[in-house]
Amino acid sequence: MKLDDDAVPCNNCGGTGMATCERCDGWGRKPELAQRAMLTLPPEWCAGCRARGWTTCARCMGTGKQREPMGFRVPE
């Protein structure tokens, strides 16, 4: 993904727009069954990333650009 010249890359994904799946740590399989994949049992794929090992970055929503905080401040 190509960023604009004035865009600041996202701190979470480094500007790629993709982040490692937190459910399977990038393996694409359910963590408790990752070791069983070497056996003859069929693997159970991770539903969080659909067996890809990565998801769209939640902080920048896949744009790769650092976003400004959303919302508003309540004066004290």
C-alpha cells in the first residue's frame, strides 16, 4: 500500500494496513490445536482471520495512515 507523502504511517501496522491475528498469533489455526496439526487429524482453522494469519489493522482500519483520535473532550 502506498501512503501519501504527508501521511504518517500507523504505529500498529507500520503503514501496511494489516496486523497479525491476535486469536492465532499468525498461525491460521486455533492455538490449542496447532501442535495437533502435525498428526493426521484435520486442522481447525482460525475463524478470526479465516486461516490467513492476519487481519485488517483495527487502529487505522486498513488504510495504513495514523488516524486522529475520534470523539470529543468534555471540559472539566
